Amino acid sequence: MVAGMLAGLAIALVIAIWPTRSLWLASPQSFEWRSLLRQIIPLVLGFGAYQFMLTADTMLVKAYFSGAQSAYYVSAGTLARASMWLVGPLAVVMFPKIVHAKAKAEKSDLMGVVLIGTAILAAGGAIGLCVLGPWVVRFMFKPSYVQAASVLLPWYAWAVVPLSVANVLLNNLLARSQFKVVPALCVLAVGYAFAISRFHATPVMVIQTLCVCNSLLLAICAYYTWGVKKSRV
């Protein structure tokens, strides 16, 4: 499986490098690396904090529960995050378009369209998993996973919804170089790890903690998207 992942990523890398080969083969030129770092570091920290919120629970759960319990948790998480992979590309495509619009000082309502579409698709995916969860678990995993994973799946499915919506707002903020949100995201990521280290009596409690932190992530991104602007008026 890992070899297949490596082959797939290698092919994607070649596809990305080939159209830009003229840039890779050009003579090196001097550039303002300090200015570049001022742009790159907030992006790395912002998106890094988001990725931590998306994936850290699976790693942390394995340290607190038995092999069977963690396997049930991972199966529920895999299915729930599938909806994230469905709506995630919308924000990825939106990011360069907003950067382009900002560079040309053009107004764009793209973020609103993507936000509404993401919310509808994410909520629809959560409803679908709540209704069809037991059948999907039986189809993708072992029958013994059905009972335990079906208990976790509705919690996990709805915990991903605020995370998906927050991803759109975060991409919009970072695309517009509104980096004031980054320190708050880093603090939230640290607080999230601390919270899971304290509230992990049951797998459901871990997902509830995840849901609360994802909601806080959405609230932070919403505040820096609309609340900060309103305070400047």
C-alpha cells in the first residue's frame, strides 16, 4: 500500500514539474528571501494547524485505547473524513483564484459560493453517513466493526462539518494575506492536543472534544473573516 502511495505521489510530482520545467532549468536569480519567508511562514503555520486538527486525533487515540477500540475509531474517522476529501478541493481551487483577484484588486464573491456549497455537501455527507453508516461500515470493513463504528460514526460525521466550513474561511483569509488568524490557530491546535490528553475516557468523548475544537476553529475563522472587518468600520 505504501509503495502504491509512493508511486502515485511520484507520478503527480512529475506531472507538476513537467509544465514548469523552464522555471526549474532557468539560471538562478537573487530574490528577497526575507519577504518570501514573511509570506511562507504564516501559510505553513496556518495550514499546518489545520492539518493537525484534521488528523491528530487518530494518532493520539492509538496511545489511549486498545487495538480493537482504536481500529473501530479509525474506521469511523476514515469514513467521516471522506466527506472532507469531497469538499476540500473546492477550497483548494478557490485559493489561487482569490490570490489572483486580490493581486488585481478585483472584487469576487467566489468565497460565498464555495462556502455555501461546502456547507451543503458536508451536511449532506454527514446525514448520509448517519443513515447509511452501518451498511457502509459492513461493506468497507469487517462485520464485527458495525456495532462499535456505528456508534462513533454519527458523532464523527458531524464533527467534520465545522472543520470543512472552516477550511473555506481559512483558505480565503490566507489567500488575502490576512495572517492575524494564524496565532489563534496555533494556540487552538496546542489546546486541542492538551484537551484530548485529558478527555479520553471513551472514544465518543474524544470525538466530542474534536467537535468542540472544530467548532472553535470555525468560530475563530468566522471572526477574522467578518468580525474584524466590522470592528474597523
